[in-house]
Amino acid sequence: MTEEVLQVIRLALQEDLPRNSDATTDWLISRSEFGEAWIEARQHALVAGLEVVRGVFREVDAELRVEVLSHDGDRVAPMERVMTFAGSAASILKAERTALNFLSHLSGIATHTATLVEMTKPYGTKVWCTRKTTPGWRMMEVHAVRAGGGDTFRSSLDERILVKDNHLGLIGGMDGLKRALSSASNRDEILREGKTEVASLEELDQAIEMGWTKILLDNFTPDQVREAVRKHAAHAALEASGGINRANLVEYAKSGVEAISLGELTHSVRAADFALEVSWKR
């Protein structure tokens, strides 16, 4: 587990357990009370975030015995167990909600991604997420997208160049981009590894003339995407984004575009339903 994910876990626990205090559990349950527990699915879902859940319980109590029964990317059915715990009942109760929050949200992302990937599979179109992620959770949310069969062009601003509309607006549009490329010492690398956004078929033609090999078609209609693919799929990898959702996804995929990116994969998914059940040993 990375230090970044561990920091998010600690922040979440600090939010729910300030001063490591659970007023109800501390009142009713002895620290020495032993319990066994499990997390089970309450719906058909695709699991993601199991190592994060393990990290939550271990952070609350390193002496808890944790057994992971599934793997991220596995499909589970209602009442199927994905993880078991044994140890201090109080510790299990203190970790419960934080752990389920991670598991439900990340599994919701993986489940929704898998659904969209299945929809685009007949057309060979990839499904990508965007940077419209929960602050602090991006690494976990991108992992969940990948567990569902999706991917992303970049996870952070420093990974690759992606010229967006506001960049173009500040430098004078496609003419300004052409000037910037002419003076770039690593021009060939930028054109090979980077990507530029275009807002029209005319701008697409200009980007192809500059030598861009990866191009994002921003807010194109399905017909415009089909025309873009017809003219330039042999010259550049084309990604469609903007205004695309589950309802119109297949229409875009039928165009033959290489990839479709959707903000909904991370910013508006429905959480998957998981629950923790406890059995006391007296």
C-alpha cells in the first residue's frame, strides 16, 4: 500500500474516530470482547478496494486477523463474503463504517466501469476515466476503474502533456500551438506522447498537419466523431470526450473511435451495497 493511500485512510479514520474514540462502543463493548466478522455483498457487483479495507482494519488494530476472500476485479453475488475478521470486537466496530465507505464507493466505480466496458467491447473501443475524481482519492478511484476493465490517459498533470481548451485560449489557439511546437526542444516527444484537444473538424485537420499522434475530440457529436475517424484514424489515436454517458455511449463507440472518456465513471457512480456482520464469541 502506498503512503498516499495510507494517508487517506488515516484522514478518514480521524474524521470518524477523533481521538480514537467511539462513544457508543467504548460504553457498551469491552476491549477484551472477542468477535468474528465478515463483509458480504448485498448485490451483484465487481469488487475493488479490498487492500484499502484491509488497511483500515489494520490501522485501527494491528492485531486483528484479516483474511481476504476475493480479489479486486472479481464478480460477487448477494450474500457472498469477500473478507473475514477476528479479534477485538470493539476494533471491528470502530473500523466498520470507514472500511465500508471505501469498499462501496470503489466497488461502485469498478462495477459501473465493467458495465460500460461490456457495452463498448463489440466495437473495440476503450473506456477511460478523467481527472474528475474525489480529491485525495484519485489513485484509488483510477485503480477501481482499471479493476473494471477501464483505464485513463493520465492520472496527474505531470504524467503527460494534454493541451486543453484553456491552454489554447491563452496561447492564441491552434496557431499559438503551432508556434509553441516550433520552438520546443522536445517537439518529437511531445507529438508522440502528448495529446491535444480539438473542438472542431477544422482544428482536427490542423492538429494532424502539425503531427499530433494523439488527439482528443472535445464535445463532438457522434456524426462528427465518425467523420473524424474516417479521415484521420490512420494518422492518430482519437479519443472522444464531453457529453458522453451511458445513454449515448454505444452510438459513440460505433464510430470506431479508439477511446471514450467519461467523468461519470468517478464523479457520479452509485455505491455498491456491502455490509459487515459480526458474530460474538463469549
